[in-house]
Amino acid sequence: MPLIQVKIIEGVFSSAQKQEMVKKLTDAMVSIEGGNMRQVTWCIAEEVKSGDWGIAGNPLTTGDVKALAAGGAKG
């Protein structure tokens, strides 16, 4: 049974965006594995506490990710 796990920093995505993420990721997996597998394909969007995620040794916060999404740089 396929399990899709997505980890995201808390407070970045709305509930509607997370629901869309689950739907589209499930659709992508089903396009590979076949439609009969939809009913047993699990998808979990798990939020990680702001600051508990890092890249290149630098912690990222919710604000950092929102700034990146808006076209700004972390820092």
C-alpha cells in the first residue's frame, strides 16, 4: 500500500492548500500505479514546527518560507 509523506513547515500552507496537495500527490501516484490503487494510497501532510527544519545547517522558520515564496531571500 503506497504511503506518500510530505513534511512542511507549520503555518505556511492553508487547510485548502494542504487538501489540494494531498489530492494532487495522490493523483500523481495513481497515474503511475493505476486507478485500482487509489483506495489504498495514503497521503500524509505533516507540519514541522517553525525553526525545527534546516537547510545547509541553517534553521528555517515559517517567515523564511513565506519570504522565499514571495520572491525574497532567506536571511
